[in-house]
Amino acid sequence: MALTFKTTRFSTWTFVLAISALTAMAGCSGSKAFVKRGMKMEEVGMMQQAANFYYTAVTKDAHNTDALAGMQRAGQWVLNDYLARFDEARLAGNRATAVSAFEKAKAYQNKVERLGIGLLILSETEAAYSRVKNDHLEEVYEEAVAHLENEAFGESLRDFDEVLRLDPTYKDAKSLADIAYCEPLYRTGLNALEREQWRSAYDEFNACVARDTHFKDAKVLRDECLEKGQFAIALVNFENGSNRLGMETKLKSYVQQALAESQDPFLHLVDRENQELILQEQQLTLSGVIDANSSVEVGGLMGAKAILKGTVISCDVNTSSRQRTDMQGFESYKVAKVNEDGKKVYETKYRTVNYQKYKQTRKVKVTIQLSLVSLETGKTEMTEIIKREQNDVIEYARYGGDNNNIYPARSNGSVWRLGRRDLLGQLQANNNLRSEASMVDAAISDIANASRSLVEAEAKRLVQ
């Protein structure tokens, strides 16, 4: 049987006095202060609160004997209270509540044990819990099986999860739980497969495989969906309408890399060799040498569903002239003098000096047009204008004298000592803008990532 203690009755006035005493000690935050608070709570029978204070006291000082003793007393009381709830639920035949109460008791015992304090649960109570737990497991397991037989998969999985939480090796609960989880996904996948909704079916079968690799033929069907729904695209040569050389090659390279990093399992890039074949057919079609439908057929043979075309419309780089502003400041210096005691001392004085502030900006703006054309229908599925900017600003200061002694001036012309840190930062600041090439590359990289998002959105729209 669990050990139990009766809570001491106390009046509202007694409670108010206890709280007042605790408030008076609020200024103390050490281990001893928390022990005093715990003792006050213990005196009025508030054992849970007392245990909390003693727990804090021990965490602050593991060698405080008063805290350890108080935690032992109050902690055992709290543990016994949990066990009393377990006994009450057990005797009432409420197994689920009894199991929950004992788990809370065990968790509290383990928490206090980490402080090096052992709390007691009688062996008879442990044995009683074992019996209740076994009965509870059998009851929940039977309910889970019944739900599974009635194809109430959600309820069945919920019950099997509870069984596995209490005992991960209980009978065949794990395999039956996998069935309760996978079967509705598998059926939904079959329905989507029949409607040729490859992506939806793939997601359902993939979820099955993630839970149980060998669930029916889910893996085979998943791979079938991926094969039939594959959205392969080829990149044709991009065009350059800007005044900056090589932009079309750079854009195509960045877009190709971004698409290769796509996490969409259905999006696939046709290999470079096949891209060249498709490109040749496209060029022959445009020149009128072969029939327009031929490129569609070749694209199909190469596995491509669409081609991606890009044109660099513009690449503008604007760099401002470097603006210089002459600023007034002060430079400190030491002057030696003799004080009243005849000792040599140094006085800090300031003289007016000039320093320079500089500012320069650079803006790179790249605009491209991206088009996705179906090789099955010849229809332009997507065309978008994408714009990206990169901006850089440099602001720095320079001084011909000793940077360690310079101070900025206030608006009224006096020394501004508090502004010295900012001025030193400007004196040490970088005086070179990012290079045009690096900023153009950054803008193209942003465009490539945006292009991938657009193509992925189209792939999801076209392959559902």
C-alpha cells in the first residue's frame, strides 16, 4: 500500500501570514532563503509548494543539509499523494487513470533522485502497478484489434500507439499498428493512381514505405508513380539582350545548377547530350527545315516534357561618384604643467582639426524573361519576368593624423566624446565597394533560385 499523509487544515489568516513572510524574504535568493520559504509552506501544510522551494534550494546548493532534509520530507509527501491517486483509481477499476497516476509518481521520483535524494515506493505498490498495467495493456490491445477489424484505422492506431508507449514489444502490436497507419494511405494512393494523379499517389505510397518498407506493393507503386509522372525539362540556349557579355551563359549555368538542387522528386533535368539533340531539332524547326511537330516527337523520345528558355533583358550597373564631405573634429593632446604641490602633471587639451567622410553606392539590377514550353502540346505553360537587385553602400572616414586622438564635433562646435566610437568605426571601415562581377553573380543566383521556385510550381500544377 502507498504511504499517505493527511494535509493539515489551516485558516485563511494562517495562509495570509505565510505569504507575508515569504514576501518579506523576497530579497534573498540563495539556498537558505528558499529553505526558509519551504519551511513556512510546510508549517501551514502546503507540502507541494514546500517541496518546490526545497527543490530549488538543493539545486542552488547541493550540500545544504536543511534543504536536503526538507526535500526528503516534502518530496516523500508529494510522491505519496501521487501514489494515493493511483490506489484510488486502481480500486475503482479505472486502469487508464491508475496507470497515468503511477507514471507521474515515477517521473517525480526520478526527478528528485537526480538530486541524489531517494524517495520510497513500496514493492507492494510496484507489484500492484505491474498487474494494473498488464490488465490495461490487454484491454487497450483488444480494443485496438477490434477497431482494426472494423477498419476504424484512426482509433486503432491511437490505441496501438498507447500499447507501444507502455510496452514497445507487446505481442504483435507494432506490426498491427503499421497496418492501421499504412492501410488508409495505401487505399488513398490506389484511388489517386487510378485517376493518374501521380504526385498525390506518390505521396501516399511514400508515406507507407517510410513507415513500413515492405507494406504490400507500396514501394513498387510509388516508383511507378514517379516514373509515369516524371516532369523532365531541357534547357535550350539562353539569349542575351543586355549590353553585358556572357550573361546568357552565366544565367543558364546558374539556373541549371538551381534546378539540379530541386527537392521535387518529379522534376528532372534531361542530360546535356539529350539537351543538345532537342536543341538541334528546335533550331531546325525554327529555320523551317523540318516540320514543327518533329521537335515534339524528338523531345518525347528524349524523355523531356518541356523546354525552358531564358532571355537576359537587361543588366544595369550604376555606381555613384565618391562623395567627400569635410568635417570638423578635435584632436586631443597633453600639456605638462606643475600643480600646487610642485608635481608635474599633464592636462588634456583639444585643437581643431579636419577629417573627411566619404560615401559611395553601387546598384546592380538584372531583368530576365523565363518561359516554359510544353514539348507535348507546344503550349507556353509559363512565362515570367524576374527582376533582382543587389545594392552596396560604403561610408567611411579618413584622417591624416593620429586616429587614436580624434573626436568628432557636436553641432554647436564642442567636443563630442560619446561620438568617438562611431567615428573610430568609420575610420576603420572598408573603402571599397563590392565588385560589379560579384554583385551581378549574386543577382543571377537570386534569379536562378526564383526560377527554380517557378518551375517547381508549374511541375506541381502539371503533375498532380
